[in-house]
Amino acid sequence: MVDAALAQALAEAALTLEWSEIEHETIMTGIGKLGQKPDAVLQFLLENSPGSVTIEEQLVLRKKISELASQLEAQFARERSTLGDSEFTP
């Protein structure tokens, strides 16, 4: 059985996570390293990130992906052309 103090500590730790940093890394990796489509990354984050619950948070996330997408897609294309198709399985 989970001790009440431990449960409280875990709950507080979850609240202190920097979800914007986790979302940023997900965007950078999903689009820039794995070649995922920006819309797919956005949908994943909207469905799974506790940091994107409100309409305002969702708008910020959409804007961030929109601003980064073309740069990250170009990065992925450059890396893919340098390493060859066999290295990537988006």
C-alpha cells in the first residue's frame, strides 16, 4: 500500500514538471529526428500532455510547432540525405 506522504510527494512532483520542456523535446525529436509530420506531433501532444489542457496552452503549442516545423523538416531531410534512407523509419 502506498504511504499517504509518498502519494502526496508524487502528486506534487508531477505538478512541478516543466511540461513545456517535455513538449519542446517531443517536437524537436518527433519532427527533426524521426521525420514525423507536424500535425501528428501536435495531435500526440494534445492527446497526451497535461501541459496542453486549456485552449490557451493548445494555441501556444500550435504556434510553437508552426514556427519550428519547416526548420525541423529541413533538418530531417538533410540528415536523411546524408545518412541514407536505411537509417530512418518514420
